[in-house]
Amino acid sequence: MAVILIIIVSLYLCVIPDLSILALTEYQICFNRSVPVLTDEQRLFMTLMHYYDNHTRPVFNASHAVDVYMGITLTQIFDVEEKNQVMTTNVWLDQEWWDEKLKWNPDDFNGLKMLRVPCHTIWKPDIILYNSAEDYTNGYMQALAMVSYKGKVFWPPIVKFRSTCHIDITYFPFDDQLCHMKFGSWAYDGFQVDVFNRSNPIDLSNFVSNGEWDLLSVKAERHVVKYPCCPEPFPDVTFSIHLRRRTLYYMYNVIVPCIMLSVLTLLVFWMSPDSGEKVTLGLTVLLAFSVFMLLIAENMPATSSFVPLIGIYLTTIMALTSMSVILAVVVSNISNSGHREKALPPFIRAVVILLSKVCCIKLRFVNRAVCDGQIIQCASKRNSQMFYKGNSNNISHDSGCGLIDFENGEPNNGRNLERANKRRDDRGENRELNELLCKVHEMMCRENDRDKNDYLCKQWQEVGIVVDRCMFWIFVLGTSMSTIYLLVIMPMTKPDKTS
């Protein structure tokens, strides 16, 4: 009986060679219990791979193209390198295609409709990232491919891509970036391998948000390009990722300290020129700006293609600070002009009076003359003394101090000897009185000169106060307008990158 069964099995193997594996399995089950039993997946895999060649396209008709449907599952955006213009992302690269050589009847394998096979055992489309910034020696993750009984293959390897991206930092740190990832077949043209979008090309269910960038949108578009090398079309699928930079970090670490230093710059115009600390405060603030700019320069993108908005703002604020130091020196020089006994020019007086009305400053010295009608120039030899008009009639201009002449030209006879002696004594007393008056007049002239110099100093100091107040409001306006325009208006009016 055993001999008859062996003959029947041998004939069965000769007649149906494609089912030799199944026959051998049944033979092992019946006659050799030491050999392990094959599972349904093993039998299916051995059946599918019996004549399978993974080096050729899986179509029986060579004129047909293999349609590959692509999509990505974006899981994380690692980094956007502005200096190198590279974006690093982690994606699941979903690929689907139909393999005509991977079909079976589920009823022959106990209803098995889906089989996971190693990806290196089947044909895969050579889909690559065209704008990759990485080498292609590593390849994709060797993930299992999911094959259905109808021949549909789904392969989702996990890939970390480093793609080139044109970075525009004109509005940094309020910038948006639009990066593209272009996928397509490298060796096959569109007549052999055609690439399409999947019905759901972008999956963000597993996306992990980035601390520096907000993901606004992701879209996919199919393009057909003809290259100079080949007349055939080469289709591709391009994924566009729209990112927006988070500004909270830069607000607290860059913009707010700049505004605080700008406020310190305005305090330069409120300090008195006599204190000598105006220039010191301005230089201190300017030095703080320089050190601060060196610190944030490391966080700013190092590129010469665009000028960042925050760089323009810092340069503007530093220019205003430098101007404040220059104006502090000018105001100090104006305030000290009175010590050089320099009179206030009429045009400066008119301008200062006008500016005082604009700035609502009440003037005490600039709007009045230096001398009133009671003071005139002394007519002494030095021509530099001041005295009152009421005493000028009693003083002779023959001497340096203006001595009074008491001689009346009457003859000196014996009859008038007593009278002459008396007048001689009076003349001696009057000479002493005249010398005393000369000293008093000289002291009055010196006092008047001192009052005049003090008055000139107060006038020039008042001019410096008016100039300081005007510069303060000008700098307040300039700082406010530059801050609002550069940090509010320009970011709000930036062009839309998706259009």
C-alpha cells in the first residue's frame, strides 16, 4: 500500500511541477514527522518568490507604466539651518503601486489576503529626493512591504531628509519660510514609472510641534518636467511646507532689551550739561548696544543675501544713540559759550524763542537784553569799566579814576589867604573822597561785568536747555516711529509666500 502511495505522489509531482512545494509538504507530513510544517505565509511567500525577479518592473506588458502613488506622514521638523539653507525633517514616505506578479487566491491559503515581505525581495521604484542635501549611500529604512492579494504593494519607510530650502530672512524674526521637497524616479521616465499624489497626501496626525517654527500648511503638487538629457517626460511630486518662526524668544531676548536701552538713550537729554555726565551716559548706552549686538549676532542668520529686519532695527537704534552722544557734546559746548563772554546772536535768539514756544518752555533770560538803560560803558583808560550815569557829571576825565577839579581860577592874594587855606584843606579832603569814589566806581564796574557774564552764561545755558528738550522730543518721535515701522508695520505687510 505504501508503495502505491509513493508512486501516486511521484506522478503528481511530475504532472504539476508548480505545486511541488505543496506536495513535498504533504509528503513530509505523512512520512517524515521530524521536518517542521510550513505555515500559510511561508507557503505563500515561497510560491510568490518562486519565479519572481526584483530587478525588472512588475508588469507583463512592457508598454504599460507602473503607477506609483506617493504621500508623506510628517512627524517632526528637526531644524531649519538659515546659514546652510537646509531643512531637516523626519517623515514616513508612503508609496503604493501595483505589482502584477504578486497576486494569489486567498482561498488557497486559508483566506490570507495580506502578506508582509522584506522590501529587498521585491521590486521597488527608485524614488529619491531631488533637492536632497545628503548623500544617497545610506538609502531608505529596510521596512517590510505590505502586499495584498490583488497585487497592491504599500511600503512606508521612515526617512530623515535633509532638503535644500531657499531661506529668505528679510523679515527675521517675523519671517515665513516655504520649503519644497521634490520626489520622483531617477532612472525611469514617465512612460515606465509614473508618479501621482495619494488621495490623502499629507498626514499630520503624528506631527510633533517644533519650538522655533509653526507649521502652517503642507500641500502636494504633481509636475511633469522634460530635461535636456532625455526627450521623455519625468513626473514628480513636490511637497510644499509653509513654516512661520515663533517670535516669543526673540521678543524677550532681543526686542525688549533694545527698547529698554533706547529709553536710556532718551535720558541723555534730561541731564544737565554742567554735570558732565551726558556724554558718559551716551557712551555707556552705546557700548551696551555694541556688546548686546555681538551677543545676538550668534542667533542671527549669517548670510549676505538678505538684511534681517532685526539687524536694520538694531543699526537704526545704534545710529540714534550715536547721534545723541554727538548732540550731548554740542549742547555742552553751547552751554559753556557764556563763559567766553560771547553775546547771543540775534538769529539764535529768534530760533530759541520759537522752539521754546513749540516745546512749552518758559524763558527767563533769552527773551531780554543783557543791559538796561542804567548801565553804560566806562570812559576810563582801560575802557572796560561800568558805572552809573548819575555820577559821571562829578568826575573829571583827566585822571585814570576820574578826579574832580576844584580849582576855580581865582587869584590868590593876601586878602583871600585865609579863604585859600581853607579851600586847600577842603581840596585835600575832596581828593581823598575822590579816591574813595574811584574805588567804589571800580568795584561797581567789576560787579557789573560779573553780572553781565553771569547773565550771558544763563542765556547760553537756557539755549542748551531748549536744544536738549527739542532733541528729546525728536528722538522720542524717531525711536517710536522706527520701532513701530520696523517691528509692527513691516511684519504685517510682508508678502504671502503661499501666493
